Amino acid sequence: MTKVTLAKGLNMGLRKAMEADDKVLLMGEDVGTLGGVFRITDGLQKDFGEDRVIDSPLAESGIVGTAVGMAMRGYRPVVEIQFDGFVYPAYDQIVCQVAKLHFRSQGRIKMPMVIRIPFGGGIGAVEHHSESPEAQFAHTPGLKVVTCSNPVDGYWMIQQAIAHDDPVIFLEPKRQYHAEKAELDESATPVPLFSSQLVRHGSDATLLAYGPTVKTAMKAAEAAAGEGKSLEVIDLRTLSPLDMGPVFDSVRRTGRAVVVHEAHVNLGLGAELSARITEECFYSLEAPVLRVGGFDTPYPASRLEEDWLPDLDRVLDAVDRSLEF
Amino acid sequence: MTPHDSGFGPDLVEVFGPKHEDGGPELIQLLTPEGERVHHPEFDMDFSAEQLRGFYRDMALVRRVDVEATALQRHGELGIWAQLLGQEAAQIGAGRAIRPNDYVFPTYREHGVAWCRGVDPLHLISLFRGVDHGGWNPKDHNFNLYTIVIGAQTLHAVGYAMGMQRDGVVGTGDPERDACVLAHFGDGASSQGDVNESFIFAASYNAPVVFFCQNNQWAISEPIERQSRIPLYQRALGFGFPGVRVDGNDVLATYAVTQAALQRARDGQGPTFIEAYTYRMGAHTTTDDPTRYRLSTDVESWKLKDPIARLEVYLKRNGYAGDDFFADIAAEADAIGHTLREGTKAMPDPKPLDIFDRVYSEITPELAAQRDGFTAYLESFEGAVH
């Protein structure tokens, strides 16, 4: 057992995946000599060589587009997009090629590619470094979208994503990279990649969170407990496909659901979750599904970001509105 | 202010010389439009009579495939067709220069290259009929599926070539082992970011790839001048690898130049840019009307440079092929036409429920639920068959 940060858990997971399969390649801007701007690939080029850990030219469409060709040749490329807001130059390759090649080829071409994207806010950065583009990828058939909220999930989920035969958008909550450490047992059996996990039991309402907002939801549940309110928390982990089973089970028991994400509320994951919960749990609901998220503005300058991001108080405010409905 | 007194040095004409409608003195040619064999100091090669007849057969038959598919569209059998008319030499010259281990990334107009790779023309037709998005298995032919987004495939080509480098099949000196990639695109695509990024990646990693640009002078209605103020092949130098302009209506020169560039790539010497200077004799696709944007006199002048006619003259004048040969090709073309017409009409429509299984390597539970719901819906109709 070792205590690791999310950054270290991801780094160890990447190393494991590269040891397990010599077809696994890493590519991205600054991932080699530097070890990535967040050091997630630290030391990997030194140990696996420049042919397997590739510093790329500064062109995101080029990174993803060449990774498509490598996958066609039988490799399992893992590409790093340096920041969430820089994924858009690669959007066409991701949506028109990565997502569609399996379908276009009637299953003859596999696209076992992982596109790692540090996402979310809270690091005091300039524009384009704090975004949450998950809904845009979850809206695209052919892609799978997952996100880890803690070091242990980071370690296991990156390995599972790399071993998976379909393209995976792998979202990493960058604010958590160097935050709390967690005990990692490398001999444990991981939960399946495309599964939601109940991370706190409760009976009054269900909080649905993923990535960076799992921590927010857990803090909110802790604070609510002090006020005599029992909140259940589910870490969704997989955003496409969604694993709704644990969500429906929970909402049928609590009768109330609040979705928390950093992404803009309008047409975000919360809208889809709300629709599905309403379709499946209609007679169990005591209140409408509520959503707490980023406002429908562009991400603000960083001195305003803590106002813009959903925090403990805004989550509790939504919980109160649900309970009082 | 004219370019001469701008203070920024010489203008384009001073640097690149005057514009030449015929491709200019840099055009590599081995067979003139009149069917005269000419020689080139760098790219000359000897062709056997059998090889020459083979080129003729390929070009004549793919022209027939193209004409037949165009007619099928006019009869309402295809939704659309992208014609290759006029570009036969560029495609057959390049297609015949490829070796079995090489891999090809086409656009959506490479019917002639597909022919050389053994792809059944009915698989091309099924795409344009709306039956599928490409029915052949790319791995069976080392020929990727058609890519509709302009230029996107050039990056795939470079990535595939980078994979070949890692597989140790580049520059070993073993002709049975060494391989490379041929990437197709057009003059319009040369403006795309992906194409320019593919040049940068290929140069940076010295990837074994040949960029084969058919400059057919038109990107739907936009002339080449809208894409580039300099001859396209000269762009390569700015990316750090050689570029050449070949007469794309001369199958001999296209073959010779492409073969040399492919060998250079297989040998580990990196990318080459080939600009095959040609002309789109037909419309962009069957939905297009080129009379709205170009002069018929231009088309007439390019008719005189027809790739098939010039080889026919050369074959006949030198006694490499007689009347029997041409009669046999005509009969073979008629048979292909018949096969395509009958094959198209007999093509079964795809089944609505097939789409769900092809999105992922394994269907997801939520997609399976959609499929099951749709199945039940279809079955709710009396006498439903699906």
C-alpha cells in the first residue's frame, strides 16, 4: 500500500499499461522530456524511449489525426491534450474520424485510443484552461467518456481505458492532480470502467457528481449531516455510456436528486440525467431533479471562478430547495 | 504600392517566374499530349510493351467504371457520384507504383487507385448509392476507406507511416520488408489545416509517406489561384522536404515519379510531395454544374491533353498494340458496364437494425435498449419484415 496523489496514480497507471502492452504509445505536447506540464507522464520517456513517449509538434488536430493512423496500424495511442480549452482544434478529428471509423468500417477498424484531457477549473489560470467540455463528447456516438475523481480511480481507470477497444475521452480533474493523497492497493481488483459508484450512503436526497465535483458533493453531504440531513452521493465515473442502474436505485429510495457539475447547466450532463431519472423514476420522485453547475456564461476571469463554480453552499441550497419542494 | 516597391523584397513573379497554364517548365513529362515519348534527366525509365498496354487497359476500364457510375446516378440509382474523368493517368500511374505492403489513404475520388488495389467497383458504388459508408475491408487491400472530410486522411497517413517506422519496416534495405504510405488529396485540401499539420508531422518524424496531390485546378467552383499563389509543389520546401510537379495526364511520368518517391520513403529518406498537374474534366460531383464558373474553352484545351488518347497514339504508332488489343479492351469495358448496372440494381438495401451493432466494439446497454425499442416498434406494424 502506498499513498499517492491523482497525478502519481495516473503516472503509475500509464507505466503499468505500457509495461503490459508494448503497442501502447504516449503522444502529446511536452509529454516526453518535460514529463507533461502537470508531470503526469514524468519519467516515462526516460524508461520507455522516444519511440513510445513522443513529444509532438504543437498541433492538436495533428496529434489526434496521427494517433488515428497509429491505431489503424495496430498501436494503442494515448494522447494528451494539454488543457481542456485546447481540444477544439482536434474536435473535427475526434468527432468525424475517431468516433466514426468503427461505424464507417462496419466494425473492421478498431480505434483503441485514449484522449486524456485535464479538465475543470479552480487553478487560477488564464482563459481556455478551466473548461468542462464533457457534454460535447458525450453527445457524439462512437466515443466513450469517463472521468476519475480520486487517485485510486485514476490508477485503475487509465489502465482500463487503454485496454479498451473503443476510443475513450479520459477527463482528469486537474485541480485534484496534486491534492489529497489516497491509499493505493495495486493488488486490489478494480471496479469495472463503465460503472457508477455509490460513494456515500444517505436517505434524504441523492447527489450525482463526477470528476472535480465529487469532492464538493462529499463536503456538502458532510455539512448536511451536521444539520441532520442524510445525503447519498454517487460518483458517476462514466459519462458515456451512462451507468444509470445505481442512480435509479438511489433515487427510488431517496425520491430526490441534485446533479452537480462544473460544466454549463444548459444542455449539460445534468439535463440528460434529469430526463432519464424522470422517465424511469417518475412515481418515486418527491421533487423535480435539480441541477447545480457553471452558469451559462463563458468561464470567467480566475478571480471570479470560485463564485462561478458550484461550491458547498450552492449544492446545499439546491438540496434545501429539493427537500422543501 | 506595387509588390516591387513594397520593401519586402522580390515579388512572386520574380521568385517563381511567370504563371504557366500548361504546368510550366518544371513539369515532369515522359509522354507529350501528342503521344511523343520524351526523356527526362532524373525520372526517365524504360517501359515494356506489356506494361504500356497494362496502363492503357487500367485507364480505359476505370474510365468506363466512372462513366457507368455517372450514368447510374442519372438514372436515379445512385444518390451522387464523384467523377474521376480526366484524372485516370494520375491515379493509375500512382496506383501501379505502389507495392502490396504499402498502404494507401484515398480521398473520395480515387476510383482509379482503388482499381489498382483490387477493390471491387461495386464497393465504391454502394457508398454513393447510400448502402454503406464503404463496403471493402481496408486491411484486405491496404487501401483505407474513402474519407469525405477534405484532407483529414493525410494525418492518418502520417500516423500510419509512424507506425511502420516503429514496426521496423522502413529503411532495412530488404525490398520484401520495406513499406511506406501514399496519401491522396486535392488542390482544395492543400488549404486545410490538417494537410499542413500532416506535412509538419511527416517532416518532423521523417515519416515514410508520399503526399500525392492531384491538382485538378478546381475545388468545386474555386480555381487553384484561390488556394495558392505559388505552384503547389513549391510549398514542400517550406516544410523541409522535396516537392515535384508531374504531368498528371501522363501515366508514364506519374508512374516514374511516384515510384521514385515511394522508394525514397521506403528507404527511410522521408516524405515527398508530388503535385500531379491535371484537370477535372467533369463536374465536382453529379450535383455540380461547372458551366456556372468555368469556360468551355478551358475544357476544350484540356481535352487535347487527354491521358488515354495520348497513350493510344503512342501504342499504335510504335506497334505496341494492334486493333485486336483495343477491341478486347472495349469488350472488357462493356462487360464491366453490364456487371455494374446489374450489380447496382441487385444490391440489397441495408437493414435498419444493423446500425446499432457497429458503433462500438461491443454494444452498450443503453444502445441495446434503443435497438430493442426500435425492434418492438417495427414489429408493431402488421406484416413487418426487417
